[in-house]
Amino acid sequence: MVLKDPFLFSLLKHLNELFYLNKIQKLKSGEIEIYEPGLKSMVLRNQKNKRLEFSSNIDETVRFSEFIFICVGTPEEKDGSADLKFVKSVVDDIASKAVESKVVVIKSTVPPGTANEIQNIFNNKLRKKNVFVRVASNPEFLREGCRNTAQRT
């Protein structure tokens, strides 16, 4: 979908941000909208022990995190390829705020080779700051409700 109306694009972007802010607020309060046996207790335990935090504040996230997960949409282009503009936008935000080394994990569904492309972007943007970011990709391939048991086998 191509949006040529700037007002409509701005409105949709704002609604998308509100949608994700609402999801983050729910996660912060321990509300899990995904069915995975044992997930809620695991999230609550790790939040209580300060090992897991959800945030939409990019400054706070980059400053206090060792690992940053990029979990944004990758809508389909007309030709069927993934649109990486949201992933790259987050990468730009992280690079502009990073002052120490980090691990960035791409959780979004992206095509093969994207982690290398993102690694190159970080390398180029952070070279002068003497900051190193290691990029990993961890896409979702499991059916809802089987993650915890599938990863233990």
C-alpha cells in the first residue's frame, strides 16, 4: 500500500504508535496477550528480578540495555519483498544514541542477509564513536502455544 496523502500517513503512523504503546503498557503491567504455557509467570518473575523490562523510550532503552530487541512490522511491498523501513528507522535511532557496545537482536521477520546489512549500517554509523554493536537475528517460526516445550527438546 502506498500512501500519498501526508495527513492520512501521519494519522496511520500515530495510530500505529498508540497501538504499540498500548501493547507495551500491557506488557509492563504483566498482561500477556500471547498463549504460551508458563510465559506469564516467567515474564513476571523476570520483571520482578529486574532482568526484563519493556519500553518504548528509545533513549532509556539504549542507555540501560545490554541487549536490544527490534520487534517492528515488516509490511509486504507490492513485489512481495519485506519493507525494512521500520527496522532501519530503529537502527538509526539506536546508532544515534549508543555510547557503549550493545547486542541488537532482530526479532522482526526479515529476509536472509538482513542481519549482515544491519551490521554494516551500525559499523558505518558508529565507527567514529568507537562503539561496537553486534547484530543477531532471531525470527519467529514456532506455532503459538508450543514455544516453551519446543525449545526444551
